[in-house]
Amino acid sequence: AQSVAQPEDQVNVAEGNPLTVKCTYSVSGNPYLFWYVQYPNRGLQFLLKYITGDNLVKGSYGFEAEFNKSQTSFHLKKPSALVSDSALYFCAVSGANSGYSTLTFGKGTMLLVSP
Amino acid sequence: DAGVIQSPRHEVTEMGQEVTLRCKPISGHNSLFWYRQTMMRGLELLIYFNNNVPIDDSGMPEDRFSAKMPNASFSTLKIQPSEPRDSAVYFCASRWTGTSTDTQYFGPGTRLTVL
């Protein structure tokens, strides 16, 4: 079975500081990894994905994520946080078990950026 | 493109009533997914369709839940009879499965409250 762990329910960071939202995964075969963001009363918006190639993936709104196969991690990062980045962030994985057809999501991490 | 469209956005009903949620996927997408989001269980995949055919409904909670996709541009999720524990936000997502690396795009969700 495929699974995702987001160990932090909430991450607090001051505006202008770098941020990291952690994600680890378990999957059969090579993983496809995704990050989504959810603003209040909205659907999930796609941020970025890792399929293959360069371990550092760049996405929307200045976010990036680093794939680390040995640590089975895919942490989301941003060099300088904005108050408007405050939202709920989901990591998701797809693997060979599902034929790469379905996503398994983590529980989500609430990011709060203070002014 | 209008994105994934869901209706209604909010639904309040009484226990025992039938509820029908609707989804219009992005034009050209051939896979459709229904998810349920709750505080306790996070984001759960209920069922997904490929080319209008249900592929995996193992996430459907019980027989009270049913989903259909009569054509490529429309899907419904029905709960009959509804119970208070069905209260949640229900999301529809779609993607094009021309390759397995394609991204799922989410609708805005339907917030269901069963009294």
C-alpha cells in the first residue's frame, strides 16, 4: 500500500523567513510525488510534482520541493514566506501498487505565516 | 477553461433524505475522482472512473453511497439515505490519462451538512 506522512500539523514562520513543510512517503516502485495547497473554502490547487529527473522541482508561487530517495522524503520549501502563503498544504504519492492511477494524500499541514 | 465544476457548493439536508452531488470534469479529461474530506479522516478517495467506467469503488463507505458517470462530461455522487456522519466536504477531480504522470485538478467542493 502507498502512504504519506506529514509529521507536522502546523508550521509557523515569520514573513520573509524560509519555510519547510515536511513529507515522507512509502510506495512500491518509483514514486510520483505531488504537493497541493488548499485555501479556506476552496478546492485543492496543484503546486508541483516530481516524476523523474532533477531532484529539485520548482512550482507555482515560488515553491520548490526536493526529492530524496534515500530518506523517502519530498519536503516543500520556499526561500521567503509571504503572509498570503498561509494555507493547508497536502503532499500526495502515486505508485506502482495503484498503477499510478490514484493519489494517496497526507493529513495536511497548516502553514501560518505571521507578518 | 472553467476547471472542474461542482454543484451545489453547499447542501444542508435532514437525516434520511437523498442527496445528489454533481460534477463536470475539465473538457478532454478522461478520468474522474470523488473524494471526501473530514477533519478526522483527512482526504479519502471514494471512487474513480476511467473513460466513464468505475475502476475502483473500494473507498465508498457503504451501500448508501453510489456514483455514476453517464457520459464524459458529467458525474453524480448520491447518498441515500443520508446520515449526520456523512457531513463533509466532497471534492471531484479530473485528469487526462494519456500518460500516468498527469495531474489531477480539483473542483471547489460541495460542503454537505446532514442534520
